[in-house]
Amino acid sequence: MESVTFDDLDRRLIHALQLDGRASFSRIAAVLEVSDRTIARRYLRLRSRLIVRVVGNIDSRRIGMLDWFVRIRCVPASAETLAQTLSQREDTSWIAPLVGGTEITCMVRAPSGEGEARPSFEARPSFFELLGRTHGVRDVLAACVLRPIVGVGGWKGRMQALDESEQARLRPSTVGVAVDAERGAIAWSDGDELLARALAEDGRADLPHLRSATGWSESTVRHRITRLRDARVLAFEVEVNPEFFGRSIEAIVWLEVAPSDLVAVTEVLSRHDMVAFAAITTGQATVVAILECRDTDALYEYLATDLAEVAGITRIETSITQRRTKRAGPVAPTVSRPRRSRSDDSAKSSRPR
């Protein structure tokens, strides 16, 4: 990968996109007090080099589905092939082989059992059926995500570049009919499925592209996106490697927590900047958290101090990820390298290792 500029303006741009993934370049430029052209050039350069991408995420519970955090234990020779196979599925995300090569973790969206399976999943075996037929898989542990508690709306570690007034100007205003986000599943059509798929590939896809993907008019597309965002069914996430924020170590921790202490423990975790994602799940470990750490010393300090001080945690298991085979959105296709602009030549910096 070519070296690229990644400076304070890039971090401010990423923070802005996390607040509103579909904000126009002109709106972002006005808040950041730079030109529209500068913002567009920064984003397109990072996007074309697969460093930054905005993806649309759907709240599984609102469309009659469930998310599962899955640990797959396998023989070392099978891990790489299995990770690549799983990354091509539409129902998987956040795939990570762990250091050691005998375990893969991932998130899986599956029917809740209360409704019919989504059309996109009917043409091939389900995720769990696939694992049952895969040579080299030794064990599968699946924990249902009951409630996300950290990470919805973005990791705090990459949302510290803008002050409160700038954030307020960039947050999307609620337009449309107010919807109670706690009412459960909403009506979900084939058109919604096509829209969600297109936005998962590119959350900033323009209206003509989304019109082509769904068969709807542009006004219908615009209205449906607004409706789904207002209902908290659709949210936009910025994919970017935490290494660009000085976090070279990613760890997954499984916490066993006494039921009476769940609320208190999750409230504490929500205040920790190192926690990129956390959720209450079924299983022996009732809380799963993903940590983004500067190095192993920082991970040790967090485990020995921050977590050690949290009452109610009775056991901790920790693993370090080897890499991310897949993040929130579909695996991005390899693209040709764009021509380097003069601005690239004048402001290069090395990519973090």
C-alpha cells in the first residue's frame, strides 16, 4: 500500500463522518473551515486506498434477526481458508483469526426463529450448517448478543477530534416521523434488503446508484433512508484501521459477571476509551468486549487496573487478534491504484506498521 497522509484533518474528517456518514462534503468543509475540494480530495484518497470506508449497518433485532458472537476452534491448517470463506458471506462481519492460528471469532446475523429467513440467505447453507460440514472445525461456541452497550455510534478513540460545537453542527437532524426505537421489529421488504446491501458496500453511495440498486425512485430512496435512521434501524459506521490512531494491539475479553452487577459493570465499560465494542451475551461469559490498545503494556495496565477495580467481574479471558479479515461491511474488492496528486507528493507520511 502506498504511503498516505493521515493527520489532524483526516482525524477530524473521520470524526465528522462517524457523526453523519452521509453528510455532504460541503457541509463537512464548512464546519472544519476548509474548502469543499480539500475534503473531497482527502476522503477520496483514503477511500480509494481502502483505508477509510463508510458502511451502513442494520440493527438485526429491528428486522426480526439476531446477532451472534461466535468462536470457532479449528486446526491451524484450516483457519486461513475458513476465515476467507466466511468473509464472502453476507451474514458475517468482524471476522478475526486470533494469534495462535487455532481460533476465529466473528459476528453472525441469523433469523430469530420468529419469522422467515431473509431471501439472501436461502440460496445456500446457513452459517452454522456450513461449519458443521467444514473439515478441520473442532468446536463452535455461539453467544447471542442480547444488548450492545459500547460501540454503537462509533468507537470513542476516534471521536475526539471535534469540539462539542462542531459535533452539534454535524449531527443529523431528525426529520420525518418520530418512531419508538424500542417497539421491536419493523416491516422489512425486499427493497429494504437491496437498499441495506448497497449501503453496506458504500454508505455514501449516491441516489442514482441506490435507485438502480433498489428499483425505487430517488425520492423514495431518500425518504426510506431518513425513516430507517429516525427509527434507529439504520446507522452508519466508519471503517478504519485503529493503527492509524496509534492502537496496534486489538484484544477480545470475555467477562464473567454476576447478574446483579451487570448494569454497573456495563456502565463502567461504556466510559472506557479503550473499549471499542462491548455487549451483553448469553453463555458463561456474559459480557464480550473488544479493546483497542496502544501496545501490550497498555493492555496489561488496563486489565490490572481499570478492569481489576470493577466490582462484579469474577473471571476474565483474554485473546489478541492476529488481524481483521473482515470488518462491518462486505470485503472491499481490490482496486487499481489512483494516480498520485501533487498534494500527495507534498504531504506524505508513512503508514503505521
